[in-house]
Amino acid sequence: MGRAQIKKKSTFIDMTAMSDVTVLLLTFFMLTSTFVKKEPVQVTTPASVSEIKIPETNVLQILVDPEGKIFMSLDKQQDMQAVLESMGEEYGIKFTPEQEKRFILSSTFGVPIRSMQKYLDLPEEQRDKVLKNEGIPCDSVDNQFKSWVRN
């Protein structure tokens, strides 16, 4: 007796729909992700459970490294410019438009106000190196940190 022959079906699967979904997911994640700012100090935050929602705008971020150096950042460029102008008026320092532009575009700042002009004139790579070694003064004689926060 002969064996029954089973017809083989094609193993071709149309992958058009799968590639469409992949492209859509990739586009979604690219558009909804946020980039991490460069920070001079790596901060490990503890895990917490809180019911209070932290605002996503109008945020002043203060970073303090283990050695006590203080760094700050603001999320709005208009606030960055206003703070630099008011600090310049308070300490009698005039910044050029190019220096103001560099300050506004920087993600974090943390140098004494007296050396801010020299800091802003440096190329970006050197500014990152200088920033790690500086910090906003907060001693009892020259508390610039209080002025930065107030302004």
C-alpha cells in the first residue's frame, strides 16, 4: 500500500506589517525620550516612593559633590539669561552677548562669578574640565551660592 502524500505549504511569511510596527515603535521611543544633561558630579539618588509629583518646568537643580563643591542648573534659557544679568549687575561684571549665549546653552554652571568671563571664553571641552575642579563659593566671607539662588 502506498503512503499518502502531504502537500507542503509555503513557509513564506509577509514581514511588511512587522517592519511597519518596528519603525513605528522606534519612532515613538525616539520622539518621547529625553536626553540626560552632562553633569560635573555623578549623583546617586536613593529610591523613594512619593505621592507628590515633582514639577517638570521651572526647576532649579542644585548638585553638591562629596567635597562640598556646588553646581547649579536651570531648565529655562530665559531664566539662565536673567540670572546671569542680575548676578553681573550685583557684582559689577558686564558680559558680552557671546558669553551670555554660551552661558545660556550650558547645561550646568558652577564657577565663582569673578572667573565666569574667563570660563565662558574657554572652548567647551576645557569648560567641562574646569567645571569639575571649581564650584560656586558658599563660605561665610563670600556666599555667592546665596546670590545665585536669590537672583
